[in-house]
Amino acid sequence: MTISGMDTFFNPRGVALVGARSTPGFGFGIPLVLRREGWDDRLYLVNPRGGELHGYSVYADVAGVPDPVDLAIVVVPALSVPGVLEEVADRGIRHVIIESAGFAEVGGDGIALQEAAREVAARRGMRIIGPNCVGVVNTSHHFTSVEVIEEAMLGGTTSIIAQSGVFGAVMLDMLFQYGLHVSKAVTLGNRMDVDECDMLDYLAGDDATRSIMMYLEGARDGRRLKETLGRVASGKPVLILKSGRSEAGRQATASHTASLSGEDEIYEAVFRQTAAVRAGSLEELVEMTRVFSTQPMPRGSRLGIVTSSGSLGVLATDAAAAIGLEVPPLSEGSADRVAEAAPGWMNVRNPVDVGPSPQFPVALEALLGDTGVDMVLGIAVLPYFIFREVTSRGSTGHTWFGDVAAIRERHPGKPFAICAVGHSDFVDRVRELSGPQVPVFVSPEPAVRALAALTRYASMLR
Amino acid sequence: MTISGMDTFFNPRGVALVGARSTPGFGFGIPLVLRREGWDDRLYLVNPRGGELHGYSVYADVAGVPDPVDLAIVVVPALSVPGVLEEVADRGIRHVIIESAGFAEVGGDGIALQEAAREVAARRGMRIIGPNCVGVVNTSHHFTSVEVIEEAMLGGTTSIIAQSGVFGAVMLDMLFQYGLHVSKAVTLGNRMDVDECDMLDYLAGDDATRSIMMYLEGARDGRRLKETLGRVASGKPVLILKSGRSEAGRQATASHTASLSGEDEIYEAVFRQTAAVRAGSLEELVEMTRVFSTQPMPRGSRLGIVTSSGSLGVLATDAAAAIGLEVPPLSEGSADRVAEAAPGWMNVRNPVDVGPSPQFPVALEALLGDTGVDMVLGIAVLPYFIFREVTSRGSTGHTWFGDVAAIRERHPGKPFAICAVGHSDFVDRVRELSGPQVPVFVSPEPAVRALAALTRYASMLR
């Protein structure tokens, strides 16, 4: 199969929803979401009962669905799936997302049923995503086979590969809250056919995808995963959360997506030998992706810190040292530039502790322009009572911290992140100041961890 | 000095604010905040210019302040502080919070100035908090020497000891957002007199304080800290964020609160030899305190997990194994109890993956009542589109996840935390369901880390 074979899953011309249901339950909302996204004229509901549903007229069988249609979403009970696949193939549809559960993940008869479906797909030359998944999202095509909220369809540059449907769906629910917007998402379920390697190759060639987040319980084919990651991860970042680190975790996995996850050391070696970036936790996956999807590559590991809180500057310095970043002394030029307009009490060193002075933006610009610094972290802190008082008298966040987004635009060459600690309204203001190209964290350590991961990735590429 | 000596800082009968200012700047808002908290009749502003300020009449000198007054908050420029201390002592006030900066932390003349102030205090028998701090908060007395927002004054059971004023202030800004409410807070600054050990002893004897959070850049007296922690931390949890782990961090510290932080190994040994709990990061400090301030002690290290997402159950299991918690098989009784009303596809094991079934509360109760389980983590996940659809048709969070707060009340004996992943509105609903006694986390690993820290603490106490 060619890469364009995968493309039909994300860019179908017309879609048949086989097993469209009239009562709330799995898949009930799919027509509602596709209508919201403008698919009324390209979506065909199929159910033997016919009639009408959500204002669509329902086709009694797939054979009756009009052209153009090149993708089927199947939500019928597991037992009916092999038969439905034959009908879908008869209609000339070669791409199918099987969302139904009750296959290999339940063991016993489910395994045989999955094998029967696989046999039909192979014989009829079909490509299958699933079963036991919720399929795909493509924000640029406004296409989705899963019930997602409006905000999840705001286009972005991050793409997601997940095994579990629920996991993929909640990622779509939460990522936009962190300023992360998605290009494409796919949930693979039991991987009867299409697997993570197919998707990595597809997304590697997808211009809209700048970084790839992947949640994996186990590789379908370890050797192929290694080859694929070796190819893909050096072209664009692949951030991986791999569960089953522990024996207890592997046992829990077996009953979930029928994955054999294998010894963790093997995966660790695969990730180390490729440029894949492993996240240690769900939070870290999100943190890292926020930085990888917006920041340029650093040329080295030297971190410049500007902070309005000495304590948080120290904590960031500790975190940097613990993870292998340097916090070098300021160059003379930068020190002079910051000191020029600084109050006498200010210690002009790295971290630059500007205290309550207005030197925050001056110091940011000095460090972003300093050849002795490879990346910059700004830590914006101000007690909220004081922030509220001064903003009520006409000051703004700009008054304190400068126009961070504009500073980013003037100095686009280095990784740059902000940490804002305190009241959520304060953090929101700092987010506004910082714009979409500067990730804002709410404590210093995650920001430092993500910058360090980017540094390791950049050094792998060199 | 006796413990009641410290009490005057938190429970003064009357307060003189020396150096009250009429223009915005450091300390300007203190009278405004104290008025809001009901201190109009016990607050006396002092400034040589006299006149009126914020509707208070201003005393030209401390001598003129009427009774009762037993605490002075000093915000005059550093150079005037030694003289002001003499006047305060003449007025019979023995407790002083010096908020002014410009002492040992700036080096040079500042060191001499601090020594001069210290000499006055010692000679006149005064107790001093500061300089270079923002003093104290006592929510039950509605007293504060720092400009804090209303929400920070909602009473709770956690007390805070911090060196840096800004750090303490932003903790007060953010903690209530995590459901953490404060009893008392103190920022120590340069610790000319009162230090962390005085405060640990005071809070150890304070019935309103259930757990203590401490941010330390360096101990003033390492031997005394060890003795004090040995006494205090076995009575109530002391959670410590100690910066200066790295050489780079220690250098940054020196210029901040004039602390010599010393080798990190020494602190590590002190914490290990006492029951003090060290947090590795600011986030971890907050996470841990949320669990320590609400949860009973576990009797062992066996974690039961109930989840509506298999993936997140696996991630929680991995995190538990990595940090030394067990995820043991379910007892037969619990398994039967959960299986009784469960759909056929459900794997009744630990983690209990209830999927989209209504078995979540049943499984929680089974595990909370199971003698083979020492603590319980519930992972509540539901795609937001679906949650929004069903709640719009009259279902509630209770329908899916049960009345978590009531379950907690029925089973108060074990640590119990919830993790809710997804849309912030969904997380908010789960928070409401869970009530104030069940901390809700937004990803599984922090919840597990905090439960593990509680387990280690409990085993230290045994």
C-alpha cells in the first residue's frame, strides 16, 4: 500500500456510517459531529431499518449508498463485522474504520472473530483501522470519525497516534487547553491491519504535521517500529508515551488492547537508537509536545533564565542542572545591557533576578540576543493582589513583563518558554502576552524538562 | 522564648504599621487588606508626616499609638530600621516584622545594617521576623501582614513556612486553586532572629495546623533543624522543598536570601533521618500537600485502581510500580462484588477497568472495603462530547461516577484520590462530585507519586 492509501482515511470524499443508531450509545453522535463540521452532503447513514435519523435519510444497505464514497465507518456489533466488510467491499469501498469492540481484546471467540474479519479484509484488498477504536480526526479536512468537541477541531501542527480510543478522545478534549492544536489524530485499537508504523510513515510525509505524539502499549512489530522510527524521528519529532514499563503494567495492558508489550528495556533501546523522544508520564508527553511543536532547535545546552522571583529562579536552576542543562554566567555585553537601567539592588547574573523592576523584557531580549545562551526561560511572578491593584489603575501585563509575543517575533532563533506561577487569572494574562508561539508553564520544572528534551533531540540530529 | 512568644506574630491584639505610605509601592496595600479583614479598630498607621491615609488618621510616631498594640510591621527604608526598632521598643512592643529589604541579601553595607538591627533587637528583648520578607498570615485570626487576595484567607489546615516573600505570596495566590486552604503562613526573609525551627516548633503546637509546607533555600542552623524536624515531623507531616540541589542553584541562592545552602547531601541525610518529606519540585510539593492534608495514613503499600480508561489504568500501574507501590490482584470477595452487575466484557482485576459501564462507584466501594487494599485511586475519564450530550439530557456526574464524596464519607479509613483527565469543565464536575476530602488530580502519575510519599511517611511513623 502507498502512503496515499492511508490518506483516504483522513481525506475521504464520501463516508458511509454502517450501523448508524437511533438511540444514544456508542457512535450515536457521529452524524451530529459530522454535520457540525459540514459533512451533510457527503455522509451516508446505513441501517437495515432505513427511515430517517438526525434528519438524514437512512440507506438500508451499503450497496445503495451513492457516489462518491470511499470510506466506511463501522459501528455494528462485532458478530456482524465480517459480513459487513464483504458488503462494503462489494460497494467498492476499500478503506474501513471498525470502531466496534468485542474482538481480540476480550479473548476467546473475539480472537476468532477478529481473524475472520482480517481474512475478509486481506482477500478483498481492504485497509482497516481498528477494531476497538474511534478512528481518525483531520482538522484541516474538518473530518472526524469520533465525537469530539468544537475546540478539538481548531487546526494545529501536532498529530496524535494512540492505541486506545478513549485515550485519544480525552487527549483531544484536553490539548487545546494547553494551547496545543491538532492536525490529525488516529486511534488504532487492536491493529488488525493498520498500525503505528503505517501512521508514522503517513504523518512523516504530511506537511501539516510538525510533531507527532504517540501513545503505545506495545509495538505490533518491534523490528519494523525501530526501522520506521529511525526514518521518521530524524525528520520531525516523535514523542512517545510507552506504557507497560512495569510487569504489573504489562499485565494490565494485555487485557486492554490485546497488546503484548514485551520487556521495557527493548523499547528503551529502540527509542535510544532512533531519535524518538520518550516521555515518562502523560504530563511530560503534553509538556514536551508544547515545546517541540512551537520551538526551534537549540544549538547547545546553555539556558538563560530571567525571573521576577529569586526562589523560582533557583528552583529552575536546580532543575536545569539535574537534567543536564548549563546555566552559564552572563556575557559582559548582556550583563551591561541589563545593568544599564537596573536598580542598584539587582544582581545581574544568570538567573537574572529582576525582582519587581521593569527589567524583565530588557533581560529577555538581552539573553535572546546573547550568543552565549542557547535557550531562554522567563519566570513571571507577581502577587495577584498587587497585579490586580495596578491593572485596575491602568497598568497592564505589558507594563510588568513586556510584549513577550513581540519579543519572540524579534528573536525567533532560540527556544523560548515562559513560566507563570500564581493565580489563574494572572497566568491567563501572561498567556495572552506570550501569544501562541511561546508555551506558558505553571511551574518551572516542567518547562526546564521540556527544554532539556528538545536539547537532547537537537543533539541527536546533529 | 516560649511558643506563646511566636503566637503574638499570628494573633496580635493591635498592630502598628510603621512607614505607612501614601503612594503605591511596597506595603501600600497592607491597610487596605487589613480593613477588608476587619482590622480597622486595631490597626495604627505611623508616618512622621501624620495626616490621613486610606481613611485612617496617621500617627506621627510609634510613641503616640494607643493600646492595645503588641506587634509592629516595619516597612521604612533599611537605613531607618535600627532607629525605628528603638522607638518600637520604647513603646513596649516586643514583636516586629521587618519587611524592608536592603540588608544582608545585598551584601556590603546591608550586612552591617542588619547586624545593627539585630543588636537593637537583642538588647531590647525583641523577637523579629525578617528583614526582607512579607511576614505572616493567620486565616483563623483574619490577620495578615501581606497583601493577599480574599481567597487566600479562606481557612484551612495547611501551614506554610517560606524564606522568600514573593514565593510565599504566590503560594497563597495559587493553593486555593488546588483546593488547599491555609491556616498560617510565614515568610522569614533574612532570618535575623526568628527562623524555620522557631516556626516548626510553633506550628507543631498549633492545633489548627494539620500539615506544614516549607520552602527552604538553606537552614540557618543545620544541627538545630535536624533536632527540630526529628521532633516535629513525627507529629505532623512536614513537606519540604529545598532548593540549592545543584552548585548552580546554590550560587543563585547566595544572592537571594543571603543563605548559605551547603551541600545537598547533608540536607538529604537530615530529611532521611527524620520523618520530613522532601518534594523534588514545586509541583510535587503542592501535589503531596494536597494528599497529606486530607488523607489518613495507609497501613501498607497496596494500591487499588478503578478506571474508566484502560490506558490510564496502565499508566497509573506503571507509575505505582516505579515508585514502590504494589498493585495486587483483587481479593475474591471484591472481584465477585464488582463482577456481579458488570457487563460480560469487563475484566475484573486490578486495575479495575470499568470502561463506560456504571460500575465505577461499585468498584470504588469494593476496593475501599477490601482488606487487601491499603489505598484507592479512581481514574474518571469520559470524552467531553459524550459527557455534555448525556448531561444535557439529565444525566449527571453521579450517573457515571457515583457520589464520590459520599463514598469517601462511608469509607474514611484509607487514602483515596481521584484523577480526572480531559476537558476542564469535566474536571470541575468531578471535583464537585469528589468534595473537599478527596484530592482530584489531572493526570495519574502525580496522584500516584503523592500516595507513595504518604505511604513512605506512614512507614516512617510505624
